[in-house]
Amino acid sequence: MFHRFLLCSGLAAAVNLGMGYLLYAGAGLAEGWQYAASVALAFLSGMGVSFALNRRYTFEPSGRVTRAEAADFFVVSVGGLALTTLLAQGLRLHMPTLHPHLPPEALAHLGAVGLTAIYSFFAHKHVSFRHADRPEAIVKGLLQ
């Protein structure tokens, strides 16, 4: 399951990183709050891709309505957004320039996304796509 999560989330991360690069390198939004906003907007752009792919290919059907899964997914993702943004800001302060076409902001963003993937897998597994309580299991438990 984790390998499918990594594949689906990797595609979403590519959307995230591509959008971020367009914002901070292409549009020049790389200083102070603009960089943080760029990373946050990029994260949100990948969130929809991640929900659709992981719901379909990674996690078993939960038995819950899509709207409830999406609401939980959003809450978990906001935690991931905060974590990604804070990590990217912190990593950016210590990131060297390794290549003229790969700015330190991009490396910091990539590192933050990678670290957040661990949090995201477990949070989505146990919160976003958790299984609904099955009424027959509840009834069996009450009868025993």
C-alpha cells in the first residue's frame, strides 16, 4: 500500500513542485512571505490530485461518503501544508546553491515535501480514508 501511496502522491508532488517552481522561480515570488505563499499555493494545487489518486488507487473503499473523506483529507492536508511550509522555510535557510537552474528554494521545497510524505501516509490512512463502522460488527459486539 505504501508503494502505491508514494506513486500517487509522487504525481501529486510533481504538480506541487512544478507549480511552486513556476511561482517562486518563474514569477519571482521567492522572498519572505511570497516564498511561503508560493509553497502553500503549490501544496494546495497538488492536494486535489492526491485526493483523487489515493482514493482510487491506494486505500481500500472506506464505506464513508466522499464528502466526509474529502473533509478529513482537507484537515489532514492543512496539517501537511503547515508542516511543508515550515520545513521549506527552515531548510531554505541552510540550502546551498548547487546548480544555477536549481535554486536553493527548490531544494528546500523538495526536502520539505519528502519529509511531509511520511506524516501524510499515516494521517490519510488512519483519518482521511479510515473505514466506517460497520453496523453488523456493532450488533455482533453488543450481542456477545
